[in-house]
Amino acid sequence: MSESAPPSALPTAALAERLRSVPGLMVREDEPMSRHCTWRVGGPAALWVVVETEEALLEAVGLIREANERVVPVDGQHLWIADGGADGVWLRLGACAEGISREGLRLDVGAQTPVAALASYAKREGLIGLELYNHVSGTIAELLRRDEPPPTLVGVRVLRGGRLTEVVPGKLKDDHVIVRARLELDPAQALKGGRAPKRGPGLPGRLFLDPKKNHNAAEMMSELGLRGVRLRSARLGGYEPNTLINLGGAKENDLKVLIGMVKDRAKSHLGVDLNPELKPLGRSRRSDG
């Protein structure tokens, strides 16, 4: 007998209908996650929900919890869903987590705002403190999840335990839904702080984490001659090898084999353990054909 859902769980179709009755929500069942991931790999999410207002967010999460389903916050496009798909309600914020507003030196930034767009905005407004983030890919939410917040960050608006609140830097939890970030730019902070990772605008996120502060995974991969290495439809970046490009039709197993090859090469030639930044979420297929 196959494993059944908990007795209190609401069938996916019934939960979807309840969510569709909430203004400010867009709901899709069995949504192909390859449409929403940088690597364009991934099976369907049981439910995909786009939230346009904070009121809709509160109501949606309440209904999802009543149905005994799991909320999975989607911070951006740098995620990896297994080919077999994933359960739960995948929640992406829309208009309520977009845009930038300014009051003096204080910026209120939507969590779905691209980091590079924020840096460009600050430059246009004559504000300093974000210069090192001009070429950082991903969204503000993804930046905060990577524990790489700008030194100007003073607070993060999140959904926590069914209510909206603000947490201070360093107190962000995995189950928090990130809505907005508050930054306070100080002219005295110009060009101070840690060195931001350099990646061209629009490039995918990292394939591997940097093993140490003074070691760069991309440089190691270049040293190993891995620029542009290809396995079927999955290829490492030619300019920056610590990125992955789907040439069309790459599968979960292609990525796993390519990642394993890089790990083995780094270990055997450099004695370094490289760890992937992402692991596939959801259900892997027994065979990728």
C-alpha cells in the first residue's frame, strides 16, 4: 500500500480551489518548475502560488496550514527541483515584494528585487554603500539566504508564525517568507565592508560553494581545465566555469554526473572537497532515461 497523506490533509485540488477564492493569488497545480529555475531543470510542484499582496499572503498561509500542507518560500530562480517533482505549496511573492522606495538615506526594497537593480538604483540616486553589488546575480531574498547581506542592512520584513514582522540581520530563519528589506546607507560607509562575489549580471548562481575564504571555486575549476566542459545538454560556463548552463533538455542525472566529475577532479588533483551550493529538492526519478 502506498503511503497516504495525514488524515487532516486537504486534497491538493481542494486546497487549490480554496486558494483561488483569495483575491491577489495566482494558483497553478502541477506547475513545471523548470519554468522557474535558472538551470531549467525540474519536475512539477504540487501547487505553485504567486502572491501579490500582504493580505493575500496572510490568508494563503492560513489556508495552507489548515490543510496541513508545507509552505516552501521561493526566493528567486536559483533552486534545483528533482525531475520527479515536489510536494507542498511553492510560494513566490509578486508585487508586494517588488520595487524600491526611498526616504532620505533609508531604502525599502522588495525581496524579489534583483541585487544588481538595487545597486544601480542607489548609484542613480547618488547614494553610496552598494557599489560592490553591481555585478551580483540573484534577488535580495537570495542574497539574504546566502548569509551575504550588505553591511547597510538594518531589518528584514518577514512572515513568521502566521504574522508579518521585522527581524534584525542574523535572525533570519529558513521557514521565514522574506517580503522586504530595509537598508540605511551612510556616506561614511562608501567602499567599506567585505568584498562581494563578482559575477556578471544575469549569470546563474554558483554551482559550488567556495571551499575557503581565500579559495575561489571558479578559479580552481579553471586551473583544472573545466571551462565549458559538457555532458549531454549540461555545460559548465565558458567564461566562469562555476556556473551551469542547460543547452536544452538536460536532466537531473546529467547535473549530478557533471557535479560528481568536478568534485572527483578537484579532490584527486588539488585535494579539495567542493560542495554544491544546491541539492535537488523533491523526488528523484529512478531512471533519467
